[in-house]
Amino acid sequence: MDITTELIETCGQSKNDWLRTAGIPTLLLCLGLLLIGPGVQSSHAQSATPDRLAPYGPNVTETGQLVLGAGDVVDVTVFNTIELSGRLRVDQEGRVDLPVGGQLEVAGLNSNQAARAIEKRLRDGQIMLDPHVTVQIFQFATQGITLMGEVRAPGTYPLFGPHTLYEALSFAGGPTQNEGSTITITHHSDPTHPLVIQVRSTNYSAVQNSTPVFPGDTIVVAQADFVYVIGDVNAPGAYSIPLGRDLSLLNILALCRGWTVTASASKATIIRKTATGTETIPVDFNQVVKNAAPNLVLQASDVLVMPHSGFKRFLQYALPSATASALSAGVDVAVIK
């Protein structure tokens, strides 16, 4: 069956009757419509976009744009149609209520995708034949980025739009000297998949300047590992291990300002937790300061115990003035040697 016969039978007439009533010009016009009709339908099908488009990643799309979420406010502009334009808020279910067209889900879409979805709704609802829509994000529900942990000024900072990790840390005054080996970024739209950044990586500076953070994100700078000093030292306490550096016995001795006059420096110990239990390592500081014993490197969570000497303590209480001077002189001589 040729195209002409198919077209005529579609109209419900015989070929002779149709030609007498319609004429050659009408026949040519109908043939043209029949030939271009499938192309028009195919083009329209390809231009249609789904109501819901999947975002690329937690906060950012393939083109690097922010995505919409509950509580955000958007400005919708329909070209030359002010009645269909307006400022809309995304509800808790991720939808906006269009002035005409009902509710439309936009959560997870960027501004361009949301505009295309609104255009499709207006076409499908036969509200407009060829709408042109633009969507601009007026306000994010959570404008601030929260910085916690080892930063100089922790808190929530009103950073609008996307920023880099370096910029966010700068707002909080940068990391403290107790900064640990990791920084964790929890994205507002994907809290179950936090991003962990290794501070000790060789390209950390580049990572800082290329890692995006968005409104609503939480950044936690981990605390450095600590070693603990207890017993007869002048400044017992917890001391952080400098990032990327070792902390030796002599280093910790300087930090805790040495041992006291009643300390038994030759009987110090390191208590260390291992996979198999607790290990006790003897330390003779009298030999360490003379470089006659290894200057061991301390590990995270080590506890250095400086015991007291019962004899020295007895002498301190029995002869407080004389003993204190004598013992102080003895310690100085030992350190000098």
C-alpha cells in the first residue's frame, strides 16, 4: 500500500471520492504532514525530560552545580508570563507548589534540571506550548558550614554557595597545633558517606584547594595523637605528637620540664598498648641523657611513668633545706654529663 492510499483510507474515503472533494493541493499538503509528522514526534520525545533527574554525588552535579533540598527557596521565572513565575520554597518532601501545574518534585535537581522539569510540566499539562523557564537558587535552607575539632575558632560560619576546604578552614582561623592526621567532611545531603582527607598526604595543599564544601556541611578536624606523662616530673600531663614528626624520650622530657628532685629517673617505664595486650618498657633516663641508652620514639597513647625514690623523699622530709639543694645539684650534674 502506497502512502497516498494509506492517507486516504485513514480519512475513511475511497480514493476517487477523496480526490474529487479534496483536490490535488489538499493531497500534497496532507502528504507533507504525513512525512514530517514522525520527525516532529521523535524530536518532541527526545526533548522531554523526566520529572526526577538523579544528582551526581552528594551535593554536586556533573557540571559542578548545587542541588536543591528541603527548605531551599528558588526564584522561578517563566519568560513573558509573570502569572506563572514566583518565589517558591521546597517543602519537606522535596517538592515545590507551582502557581499553575500543581506540585513538582525538585529535590536532588540542580537549577537547570529543575527548570527543564517545570517546562515539561507546563507542556504536559497543556498550560503552555513552548515555555522557557529559568530557576535561580535564592536561599539555601542551611547557609552555614560548621567547623569542629582542632580549629582555632570552632563554630558555624555563614558561607553562601560552594567554597573550598581551604576557604572554610580559613574562616575558623585554621587548624591548631594539635591538628590530627585526618579531616572529615560530612555533606548535608549525604550524611552517611563522609569524606575523609588525609592531612599527611603529599598533595594535601592541592586537596585543600580542590575539595568543595557546601552550605550545611560539617567539617571535623581530628585531634592529634597524645602521649601521657605521670609521676615525679615538673609538668605532668598529656602532650600531643606533632603532625608528621616523632616525639622521643628527650623531647617529652623537655616538654614536661624534667624530673623532680625526688624522682627515680633510672626506673622510669613506658606503658604501651599493643594488639596482644599491655607492654612495659623500662627506661633509664640517667643513661638516655648521657646518650648511653636509646632515645626511644614514643607512640600514640603511650604512658610515661616517672616513679619517685623513697629514699630521696625521706631525705626531703627529714632534711628539707639541705637535701633539696644537694639533690638539685645532683640532677644538674647528671644532665650536664
